[in-house]
Amino acid sequence: MKYIIFDNIFPVIFNEAIGHNDIKVSGMKPTSAGFVEIFDDHFSIGTEVSGKSVSLNLPSKKEDSKIITKILSMY
């Protein structure tokens, strides 16, 4: 899966067939982007981020994993 973090707080996760530059959030700026792998072991959810967005010219950041995991753990 691909992802973008907007304003360092709001993650959007989407299919790899969609370009990073096709995703917009009104009033927010993309701050990091790349690829995310989601792990669910029935007790907890974890994520691992990697890569970068060429179309947005943004790298993934280590802290993105914490942001994504926190949001996914709410559901």
C-alpha cells in the first residue's frame, strides 16, 4: 500500500495503482510519503514504512509508522 502524511499528523493509505500526486486533502500539505506494510497479529497492529514518493518528491519518515499505527489501532 502507499501512504501520504499530511501536516505531519493525518495519514492517507491507498492502493499502489494510484499515484501519490493524485491524492489531495483540502487545506492540508503533504509532509511525507512512501509505502506502508501493515501487520496484524490478532493482538496488535504494527506498520513499517519505506521508500519515497517520486511524484511528490517526499521521503518516508521513521515516525510515519507511529502515526499510521496509532490511527489504525483506533479501529
